[in-house]
Amino acid sequence: MANCPADLRVSWFGIEGTWVARDPSTKFTQSYREYLLANGLISSDADLIGTPGDLEDGAAAIVDLAEHFDWRGSATRAIFFLGDEPLEGGTPQDANDVAAADGAIAAANARAVTVFTYAGTGILEAAKSEYARVASDTGGIAFESPVANLGGFESVLEQIICASGRGACVAIELPEISPSFEVRWGDGPDDNLETDDVEVLCIVASNRYSNVTFRDLKLHLVVTTSSGAPVPVLPDGTPSVLIKPSFEICFGDVGPCDPDVEDGFQSVSREVVLITRGAVEGPYTINMVSCFSAVFPMLGVDHVKIPLVRS
């Protein structure tokens, strides 16, 4: 759907009956009870509060589905309930229906399920109010008859899909970005790092992106051999090659580069000390693990439709 792209999983249920006899092409080919039993989501009728055979036990159906349906782990949860009778066993509308609606609201909210309702033709006004309350108190929308034709229901379903997505918790794919690091040392080209030495290293963090700020950048340093093994230790257990400090070296914020300026990279430098004592000659690796927040300048635009009715 163009307005609200979604990865939908849709299931169609009757409360205790189906529409197959009226319309063989219907999608309502099973009750929710049959689905839950067939898929091993409940072990018996005793796991449900809905009364077997009660075709109008709408609030119980909402509770049972909220509690037992096999919701996808990261998906938004929504129930669209269509009925034309009070929510607890049908007519009359009384205190039991209000209590049943309270139970449906509590169960849905406890399991992060948004309920949308449709009050059909001829429903009692008091019952219609309870349909609306169940929807509003769970973050959904209440619809009511008449819906003129199939096209009208398509609009209803579109509103439900768009509204359901408001509460979705999803992970977006982020680009692989990170600061660039450079290590410098020495007073000249012949100032080597020796096996017994104390040398000041300058670590430079640079931002090569023009639309990203690296916020609260911290760096952890670990020295290993070139193969990734721990460095040899001295007889007293001290590493023969170590850096101080090595943990949470704070660079603060590193702002975006300026593409209109030559060498317009933003850089922040910090100094650390490399200490070697009786180290084995050969190549070593300074492993840099950075921690930061990437802040992007963004502009969001949304459009919310509001209905106005005649005064």
C-alpha cells in the first residue's frame, strides 16, 4: 500500500462460526478457536474465556486472541473486530457487556494490541458506545455502519493499517560509518618505537562525512601481537607493551567536514603514552574500539487527515 508500506500478516476469523455457507469465496473460513487449537497455541477449550458455540461473545474473542495468537515478535499487533451485537453474548446490552469490554481493554493493553472496531447495522446505541470505548482505550479507531460498498471497507482497512504502524517498533538499516583514526609519534622520521621505550602517541580522530556529527566519541585501545594474541608479559605479570590511558579516551564531538574547503576534515587529537619494557621485537597492533552516537540532520514531513462533520 503506497500510503503506509507494511509487511502484513493477516488472519480472518469468525467468533464461533464462519461465512462459508453464505459465501464460498469468503476468507472467514474458521473460528479463532479452531485456529488456536489447530496450531497448538492452546491445549483445550479450557484455555479460553470465550464460550463454545456463543456466536456473539466478542469481548472474549478479543481477550483470547490478544493472549494466545501467535504474534510475530517484532510486529505491531492489531485486532479489527466487526459485530452488530453487544460484546458479551449479544442482546441485551447490560452491565455484563461493560465488564466484558473492560476485560478486553485490559488484555489488549497488557499485550500491546491495538483494537479497531466496526459497529454494524442495527446495533444498539449503548453497545455502539462500548465498541468505541474498546477502540479508543487501546489506541485504535472505531468505525460504524453504513459503509456503502467494498470500496468503503478498503478505505477503512487502509486507515487501520496506517494507524497500526504508528506503534511499530522496527529496526532500520544503518550505513556503516565510523570516524577515521591516525596514530602519530616521534620528533622526526628516524624516531623509532623500540623494545625498551617510552613514547608519546598522538591519536587523531577525523570525520570524513559532511552530514554526520560523531557525538560523545570515546576510544578503547588494546595492544596485541600482529596475529591478535596478547602481548608477552614480564616476570611480574606486567604486559611488555602497554598504552596509558587505554580505556575511555574521550574526544567529545567531532563535527562534519566541509566539502567546500580543501582538507576540510574536522579532527580532534588526544595523547597517550606507549610503554615498552623487554618487549619482543616485531610487529604489534593497536586495536581501536570506538563508541559514539551518529547524529544526522533530518527533516521530517507528515500528513494527518482529520474528519470534519457538519455543525
